[in-house]
Amino acid sequence: MSFRREDTLQRALETYRGKGLSPYPVRVDLGAKGVWFRVFTGHFETRQEAQAFILEHPVSDGEARNTRFAVLIGTHASRQAAEAEMRALQSRGCHPYVIEEGPSRFRIYSGAFYRDEDAKTELSRLASKGVEGRIVKR
């Protein structure tokens, strides 16, 4: 799903959370078409895992996509520390999300992109807000 307006995006995120999902928005500048937000949920190792998730959960218009690039903003040893940084980032107009990669490893990302160029654009946008990060392959 994609949304152009922030208020519509926030309502959609709440709807997905109400269904037990962990959605996160990704800002995409489509040039003449303007800025849109794509909504993703989950992080899967394979396309088959993603497709199985879509079948198991009530995701309308869900599709498995290979978003290889993201901006890694930080790594924390606790969920509480990661969530505190996420709140600070959100207050600066960012849309971060956390992926738990072990019992004491919580990584904060921004974006999920098909192309490296889009990740570079996000990295520049974050830098303009004083946020440091680096592009990684997920």
C-alpha cells in the first residue's frame, strides 16, 4: 500500500497494528508525482517466507518484494534503548523501524529500497536532519 498524505498513512499504520502486524513506512520521492509513503511489514530471508506471511495474515494487496537496501541508523543492546532512539528520530520527522537480530541486538533502520540510488536519497535526507547512518544490504 502507498499513501501520499501523512494522516492517511498514520490511520493505515494503526489499522495494520490492530491486526497484529508491525508495519513501517518508507518515504519515496517519485519526482513529479510527489512524495509517497509505502507501507511494509516484516523482514524475511526468502520470498517464500514473505509469501507465506501474506497468506497467513489479513494483508490486502500484500505482495512480496525484494527490498535489498536500507539505511542503518544504529544498533542497541535492548529494545528499550532502540525504542527511545526511534521516538527521538520520529520527533525529527523520520520514519525508523527496528529489526531484532538476536536477544540483545536491535537495529534501527530507515527505508527499504529496491535500488541503491533510493537508499542514497534517504541517507541524504536523514543527514539534512542531523541523523547519521550508512547504507546496508538487508
